[in-house]
Amino acid sequence: MYRDVSSCNTYNYGDALYWDARYIQEGGSFDWYQRYSALRPFVRNFIPLSSRILMVGCGNAVMSEDMVKDGYEHITNIDISSVAIEMMRRKYEYIPQLKYLQMDVRDMSLFPDESFDGVIDKGTLDSLMCGTDAPISASQMLAEVCRLLKPGGTYILITYGDPTVRMPHLSRPVFNWKIMLYNIPRPGFQKPESSTPSRKSYLEPIPLSEKGLLPADFVLEDPDSHFIYVCKKINDTEIDTIPTYQLTADVL
């Protein structure tokens, strides 16, 4: 019922060679899915400015630059493409808050456990879901993300995947994540005037069923919208039920 990029074309988005060739051909800058301006309320509410942040699958996006302009101080960017990383290193060599490393998200063993307060993923898991051995790749990536997060840290996933195709991966007990779900329309989407609003604000979390699915009465206003999963790594001593909360308007 809801779009998922696991129904992929013939491109292997999990392959470094594909991305190297693409970045050589296209160059420039490009932000997948959403710009930082749209994601800012989520990032600012869940990841403090002083956090050590890992941006997985950074590509040639300007989101990390925009975050530094907004006050973030430590952002490590990784990508499987050596072409993209070299391009971004040269572009941002004058910004000490940004670090770029060529790395596969399925093996980030260069980093010790609990290295980051926040991990941001804008389409990287989706890319792996289009590659070969997608379930294995997704499991490897998410296990690494969980390993690298400090207790209390947050993984923000921006994806086309609705809960039926993402929650089976995210809700594995080994990850010990408390998950909140949001949904925002694609950039430039215009809601039909005749449509009835299904909720008060995109900043309100969507209540999930006991099985981790969307409510039966949930209306997807934009069929090409993006789901945002906010996954907080719970301390072993922390109470299992962490209340969800609405994003505050002071960072809008």
C-alpha cells in the first residue's frame, strides 16, 4: 500500500562502482529526499548542537554544511564512493567541523564502540535495500549504527519505506531502540485544496500499532512522502517505555 524502494530498478545502489561513476558524471551538489531546512526541526530537537554526529552515505549533499552553519560542531561524513569523498574533502577543507572518510556502512570498524551521539541517514538504508543481499546488508548496517551510538544517542532515518518494510529491520530487540515515526511531504508538494487534513502538524509523531504498523485511519497525503524514524538507543537501566513527544516550535 505504501511505496518502498525495495522494488528497485536494475541499478545496484549498494555498489561503490555505481556511485563512483555517477559522481564522476554528475559532479556538483545534490541533496537526496529533503534539504536540511525541512529536516531541521527533527535534527535540532533530537540531536544537540554539541553532539558528535555521523552522517552515513553523505554523497555530495550540502546538508552537513548547512548543519555547521546552524551551529553543529562535529560531523563525520562517510560514503562508499571514494570519488564523492575526495570531492567533498576538497570542497570543505576550510571547514574544520566537517570530516570526510571513505567507508562502507556495513563495516565501520575504524570507529570504536559508542563513538557518536547521533547518526543521520538520508537514503542510505534505502540504497542498500536496492542492492544484492539486501536484508543482510541492512542488518549489517543497522548493527554498526547501533554499535556506534552512545547510550541515549539517536539514529534519524529518512526513507521512502513505510513501517511494513522498515520496522522489521529497526525493531529487532538486539538494537534496543525506542522508535518514533514522522512523515513529511516531498519538497514542493502541494496538497489539493479539497483534501481534508489528516493531522494537525507534520511535527506530531504518528502513533504506531502494537505490531509497529501505521494506524488503520492514517491518510498518506503525499504518496511520495518521506518517513522519518527517530530511533533512540535505550540505556540498559532505562525504563522501557520512553514517552514520545511533539517537536517544539522554537526551532522552526
